[in-house]
Amino acid sequence: MKIPVFLLLLITLSQVTLNPIVSVADSAYPSPYGIETTTSCQSTASDDLIPVRREVYGNGRIFDITHRLTPDMPSWDLEDGLGQFLWLPKSMKNGSLANNSEMKLPTHTGTHIDAPGHVYDHYFDAGFDVDTLDLEVLNEFMPFLESKMRVVCKLLVLTELLFVSTISLAFSSPNDAYPTGYGDEPGACVGASDDLRPLRREVYEDGQIFDITHQFNPNTPIGDSDEGIGQFLTLLSSMKNGSDYNFSELRLGVHAGTHVDAPGHMYEEYYDAGFDVDSLDLRVLNGPALLVDVPRDNNLTADVMQSLHIPKGVKRVLFRTLNTDRRLMWKKAFDTSYVGFMKDGAQWLVDNTDIKLVGIDYLSVAAFDDLLPAHHVFLKSREIILVEGLKLDDIEAGLYTVHCLPLRLLGAEGSPIRCILIK
């Protein structure tokens, strides 16, 4: 599939004139990391591998306001903190082909969000959970613009604030944290369970925001399982049993559903050195991205990659494949016939493009027949971030702004990730 000329022009203009606030670093990690691609000596000495952990990116334009999850993280009603929250059931040191962690985490630990079902049992029973929260409320849509245009936008925002009492309905997100049609608008009887119908959406703001993250449920697929993830939520405290609130615990493999890989997933020396998801660069995970359709009759080989004609300067590409057509992410059994990158396709991408973020629509960017070789090509330099299991159905191919945010799991080689596209 060739990319239309007008789209190539748009991509070029976006790189040259828009100067996005979220720029891409040369590596998926802030420098210095010890192994640079420009050096001829690829030392793997542990003292040369120093992951940098940052809170501020892009010269003070991006701030990570999420607390890092550690064993000492405070947790509700626990005097000793969170304690151990990561386990490594599959370790390369014990002969596994990859490191695969599992996390167990109370849902109200660290930086978190509450849904109404936390303290209202009738909302809990009706299904008002975090999956139904409105992304229009959580994400204000404003395109990345050149400095003068940003000033104009800020003035417009200030004007809106000054006149919010009269024009708020025209410019603001919905009044509630949930889309309309919930049954609990003014005058509705909140006690009637048949009137409480949480609406789950994939598209917001009239087609401007797309949720490209798969919902977690017991049938969510995970590698090497025919039964999906199974039960992943446990209700530790229940209002039905006399508790003042509902309080759940999440237990989940970090490579289930929509997730991100860190280099420690496939490289033991990177795992030992601490190249975990907490050290991934937010500049790579957020910014202009190209969604492309690939030929449906092949894995992603060098020939396929070359046929896409992805121009230089494109930093983030989401590949939609036959996996989406077959709805593999909606099936609980892991399917080894999925489409992914072959080693030569991964190498072609590394050698011939500027791509730093690779997204794909199944659990692995690498085809099953080249599972390790393709992963190794992508992750060796630590310059590319892999986002897997994306939900790319019913979205037009083209240029978007992507926002992907993993959990700050100290020591984890992967993490569930929430990704959205903004048109």
C-alpha cells in the first residue's frame, strides 16, 4: 500500500512547521545509557548500563505527575506500604525465552482514579467502572501548534474561562464524567437498577478521540494460554459485607492485552540493569503518529516494509494487519498464526526509517516463527519502543496524535498501557 502524496506532504509539514511540543528523542530512553548506536564497541558491562529515570521531558514541556510504584509506595490502610507487587514466574535465568512478570496491585494504590462504584454500591452493581469514564473529561483536545498559534489558543481558552457562565455548554466536555444516557440525570431515580446503564464508547468528541486500548476482561488474550487471563479482579472490601467502600485488587500478567515492552523483556542484561517500563521516554510514546494498513497476505517482511514507502522523519507508526480483520484480540485463545514482523522486516525498519515507536494489533510485534529474532532486532539498541495489542478497527488510516502511558512499575519489563489517538 502506497501512502498518498497529500499525506506525505502533511507528514513533512508536521515535522518541519508544526514543531510538536512532544518531540522524539534519539532513543527510547533518555541519554546517557552507555550503549550508543554510534559506537563500534557494544559493551554489555553492567556498569555501562545506567537507565535514567526522569520526571520532566522536552525541556520542561512534559511533566510526569504519576508516582512510581515501588514496594514502599503507600497503600490504603497498610502501615508497611504496598510491599511486593511484581513476580517473575518466567525468567530467562531459569531457561525461559523471555522475562514475563505478573503484577498484583490494589486499584487505589499510588496515583489512581476512582469510579463512582467505589463508594456507591448501586453504581458498582450497575457497572459504572473505570472503563466507562469519559475520555473527553480526562483529555482536553488541543492540537499541537506553532508558538504564535498556541498564544491565540491560550487567549481563546482564557476567553472561554471568562465567559464560562454563559458559553460553557458550547466549549466544555460533558457535565458528567460519563457520556449521556446513564439514567441518573436530574430527575431520574438513581435507585432503580434498570435506569443505570453505563455507556462504553470507543470514539469521543465527534470522531476526534479514539480509544485504541482493548478492554480488560476474563477473556483478554495473553501469550501461551487458550483460556485468556481469567479472573483478574478480586473485591477485597465490599460494601455488601459492611465495608464503607468497594476496594478491588488487580492481578495481571504485564504482557496481556494492550501493553508495552521494555528491552528487559528479551535481554537479560537489560533486565538486570533496570531498563524497565518506568524508564521509557514519554517523548517517544506521545506525539504525531501514522496509522497504516499493510498487505493482508503476508507477515511484515523487508519487501512489505519497503512497499509501504514510509517517509523519513516519521517517528511513530501503528501497523494495522490481518489481525484486526480476524479480530484476534477479541478471542481468548492465543493464536500463533497472527501477523507480525519477520526478522528481515524488523531490520529493514531499523536500517531505513526514523521510526522509534512501533505499534501493532496483536500481542506481539514479532511473527511467531521469528519471535525472538525480530524482538532482538527491535530491542537491541534500546532506541525503539514496542506497543502491542492495539485496537485499530474502524479508524481511517492517516496521521494522528498518539498518547500512550504505561504504569510506572519499577522493575517491570512490560506494562498495561492506555493509548488514544487524537485526529
